[in-house]
Amino acid sequence: MTLTHESSVSPWAALLFAAGAAALSGYTYYRLRGLLASHHWSLLVTLRLTALMALLLLLVRPVATVYTAPDSAPQLLLLLDRSASMQVSDVAGNEDRWHAVLARLPGWLAAVRSSFATRLVVFDAQTRPVRDLAELRSVEPDGQATSLAAAIRAVAEGRPQLAVLVSDGIHNTAGDPRRLAAELGVPIYTVGVGSSLEDRAGLRDIQVVDIVLPAELPLRNRVQAKAMVEAVGCEGTVVEVRLTEDETVVATATLELDALKGTHEVLLEFVPEREGLHTYTVSIPPAPFESIPQNNTKTAMARVSARRIRVFYVEGTLRAEYGALVQHFLARDPDIAFLAMVQIRPNLFMKRTTIPELQAVSTLPEGADFWRNFDVVILGDLDVTYWRGEALRGLVRWLRDGGGLLALGGYHALGPGGYADSPLAAVLPVALLDRNAGQVEEPFVPQLTPAGAAHPIFAGITDYFPTEAEPARVSLPPLLGATRVGPARPAATVLLVCPAAKAAGGDRPMPLLAVQPVGKGRSAVFAADTTRVWYQAMKTIGRDSPFVRFWGQLLRWLANRDVSGLGLSLTARTTKAWYRQGEQVVVEAEVRDQEGAGTDEADLTVTLSGPTGSLKAKLTPVGDLPGRYQKSFTGLEPGRYRVVVAGTLGGETLESAELEFEVGRKNLEFDQLALNEPLLIEIATASGGQYVHLTLADRLFRELQAREQGGRIARQIQLAWPPLIWALFAAVLCTEWYLRRRWRLR
């Protein structure tokens, strides 16, 4: 029941009038006190005050509104963010976000107590119900991640009539809270806690905004981490930026902060020396004047390993060598990731890649930075005129810095392709002839040189190649041709020769495969037109394929990798080194048979060991990728996990593969501390609720109370019936007038 009034006269104005009239009446009768007996005087005063009370009721006309009680009170679910970002104080010296909410909570509950059955839930990455305010006061805001999606799923499970979500809007786990709110069917009213820290007057703060670091780092290779630092009110301050690998400092840099808005980029170079999963942290020691020291660090997870060899292969025509290399070697070698492009019409290229970040590449590069994506570049039958800008000069610089370059033969390659006048001519191991060099069109079996017989490129396959002194022990199909080239460079090593052609200016056989060092890198020329016949013939025979061994060992040598161990093997990886809590974790495995080709015939098991125990599951083959297996896991708790992949192939036990990954990470909650109002507004709008800031939340709860009461059936009762009050007023005045006359008063 609530009390209202029908009159347009303000109750306060009516009370003021009545008080004034009562005071005047009291003064009047006070002067008459000595002329009357005490009981006569008291009676007259009582009659006068009764008349004034009746007049007040006539002016205000009070009404009692009675609401019909529902069968059961509607449910209101109150969700409170208890993640670590709620520890932040948005105004220096004031209470933090969490305690600002706790201070207002009793008033909110009191405002809706008569209309709603309220339930309390706290959340960070997960949700937990709370019985009452006493238990809530023992809760600390120390959650290491925030999932607004989990909070909304708690609403879906509880199915209240409405929900109020109180948070700073920071969402740093998996799941889309906007989509969940739109599908919910329950209005969510969101209350924003905090402020935009950048606009806060008097703020002095240094924040490590981000650390940019690849998820896979090459072992014993120089890599670069980029720290993004933002500062407010700290111009002129010089700070030290540190990069640590686990607990060891691996790089430092100094940074002078300025007054400009935006981030500073700090480059930190180091060389990973230990394989495995590592935590990399960028930190700046907190200054004494800082408002928020918690955001001075940022961590990232990365796995250090001898990474997959990344190969770029380009062809100018859709010839047999392209199909053989891509389909039967690059796509089947688990240790290789590649981007292959072939020209199908002038300047129109078709591509195939297993490198996700290069999916958008569709044209030949013109800049010099493109080559840094790869360990080995294979140039096929593509004329030099198709290269533009700094592409070839950049390729030469990349080669000297440690890349591996292989130039193949073809009708539009090497000399016939115009490369004799290009920057590449000086770094290839053979002299290039002019465009009229021509081709060797007589079939031949390549002849192995003494240097070739001892070279790791031919480890395990020398029996397939004749030498000058001995025929081949195993028959190898002849190649169908080669591009004519000049003699070898002084620093080059010739591994194969073409007995069907003589070297220019001499009687020795023409070099067919030659290699040489170039700065920190390695270059090679393989002048043969196609090796597809090796794949076809050796696959039929069923022996270890010299096609797979030759190409695998050639590319590994160019990439400066170990060329051994190309047979039966099992490798494993996760798609990322670090996952957000709630994100799907994918374990991938690759199996190669005795011939070095990927196979789907293995029986593989993955064991996942972490904070809550062990999980075991089967890995299943992945569609059109021979030798690739996969298994996904969801709902993993935060912490570090160890993965062991084991299995068998054809009754033979594979050597198990082990690796690590991490779910969640330290200081995730302090990546971004500003109130994320846009997200809270979107959640409220999508669900049919509304957004308010904490400073206006009291009004929100009063409106919810009034809205709920307004939705019930109400009955109004007049507390002062005007005819009766008028009659009383008239009777009292008449009685007073009669008595005054009787007792001879004016």
C-alpha cells in the first residue's frame, strides 16, 4: 500500500498553511486564557484545531493505493562482477569499484524488497551464488578473468523475470555476450562501474598496453618483441622497459615518455635458447607517483621450437613439376608450411597455402619485406619481367641475411627467363646464359659427383644415381630435359651434372644441381625441368621414394635444418601457446610413414594433464590433409597443461610427442582498465533492458520497483470523504461559535 493525494495543492503547502492557522489560533486563545475556566478554554482550543485538521484534509484529499499481491514474487537476479579489475580506484584516495558497489547494495535491495525476490550471484570467469549480504562482504575481487558471457548464461539457467548486471564491462574470455543477450529472452539492466581513465583529471599513470610476440619462436634465432607503452601525465619521465623469459631478463630498453596521446613502441630483441613453452613478460618498474601500478606488466605465452620450414614456391605455368611438388611433397611433409602460386593467365595467379596469415596473398610481391615470411624460396618457370619494384633486390638481401633460395630450370627460367641481367645472377651458384641459351631435350639420368655423394642432400639415396665411375645400383627413371646453364661459380659446389650436355667453354658435363653459401644464407640451382617421373616410378615400385628424400633433404639443407629423420615420425602442436579461459583448445598431430609421406592410418591418443587431473582422447584424421590429426577440448580450467601424443602405425610404435600450453595468464585483468560502456550498452539493448552508470543506479532500482507495482491490479481508497469532512467542519465551527456566544466571548 502507498499513500498519495488527489489535490493539485502541494501537501507541504497545505501543512504550512495549517501550521500558520494553528499558530494564529493558539495565540488568539492564549490571550483569552484568563477570562475562562480552564476546561472551557481547553474545549474551545480543541474545537478550533479539529476544524483546521478538517480543512487540511479537504485541501489535500489523501488516497491510499492498495496493490493486489501476486501468487509469488517475481525473481530479480543481481549479478556482481568480482574480477580483479574491480580493485581499481577511479579517483585517487577513494574507495575501489568493488566497495563502491557494496556501499550502495543495501539501498538497492531495500528499494525492490517489497516487489521482487532477489537472488545474488558473483562472477569472474565463472559464476557463484551468494546467500546474503553478510556472505557477500567476505568476497574479494580477485578473479583473474572476466566472462560476461558466463554471467549471461547464469541468467539463462535461472530464468528470472529480469536481471541486473553490475560490472566495469571488461570481457576477456571466450564467448560473445552480445549474441547471448539477444537470444536470452530476459531483460538485462546493466550498471557500469568505473570511468574512462584517460579522461580523469590529475591521472598520472604508465601502462604496458600490449606485447606483440609470435606464438611460435624459432630456437636459437634472433627474434623481436614489441612492447606498446602508454602514459598519462608523465612527460619527461625516463623508464626502463624489461622483457623476461619466465624469470630471466632477456632484453631491456630505456624510454623517455612524452605528452603526446597514443602508444610508444619499444623493440626488444633476444635469442631463445631453450625449447618449450615460455612466459614472456614486459614490465616497467612502478613510479612512486603512479595511480595504477597493476597495469605496468603484460604477459604473453610463446612456444620455442625448431619451427616448420616455411616455403614460397612460384611457377609461371601450370606444369608437371608444380603438381608433383605441391601435391606429393609440400602438402604431405608435416614439417613444412608453404605458399604455392602458379600463373594461370598473365598476372593472374592461383594459390594454395597452409600458412593462415598469408591467405590473402594473391599477387607477386613488389616490396622487400615479403620474403621475411619464409625460410626457403623456390623460383620456377617464371620470366623475370613479372617481378616489380624492390622484389628481387629484397630477395637478395633476405638471402644474404640467412634465407635459402632454389632456382629451377624451365623454358622461362634462369637464362631463358632473362635472369642473367637481374640482381639474382650474382648470388646463384652457376653462371646464367642469355635468353637464347636453350634447353637440353635429350632424356638423361643425373650423374652424382664425389661432392654430391658426400653431401647431406643425398643422404640415403646415393644408390639411385650413377657416378662417373659406377652405374646406379637402383634404376632411376631419366629426366626429360634441363635448362642450359654456364659453369659453376668459384664458391659453388656441384652435386649433380647432366651427362647429356657439356659445360659452356669446356668438356666437363654441365652442372645440374649446384649449391653455394651467400652471406648467412644458401642458394642452389637445379636446372632439371621436372622430377615427377621419380615420384611416379618409385611409388609403383614401393621403395623409399628418392623423390621425397631428395626434395625433403634439399629444402632442409637450404633452410639450414637437420636433414636426417625424414622417415617414420610423429609430431604434435597446439594451434596456440596461450588460450583464453573458455576458449576451445585444439591439439594437432602429424604422422609420416617410412617413405616420409603423410598417412591417415595411424592410431593416436592424446593425454592432457593439468590443474584438475588428466584427460585422454583419440585424435581423428583431418579431411583433405594427409597425415594430419586433430582433437578439440573445451571448458579447461586456468593453468599450464602438458600434452602427450602417442600411437602406433601398422603395428609399429611411434615415438611420442610432448608439448605444453597455458589457459589464462597473469595480469589479464589489468590489460584494459577503463569502463567499457559500449559493451554494457549493447548487452542491455540486445536483451531489452537499459544501461545506467553506478551514479544513477539508485534511480534505476526505484524505477524497477515502481514499474513492477504499476503492473499489478490496484484499488484506491479515499481517506477523507469530502461530504463527511465538510459536515464535521461545519459542526465544529458552529459549536465553537455557540460556546463563544454563551461564554460571552467575541
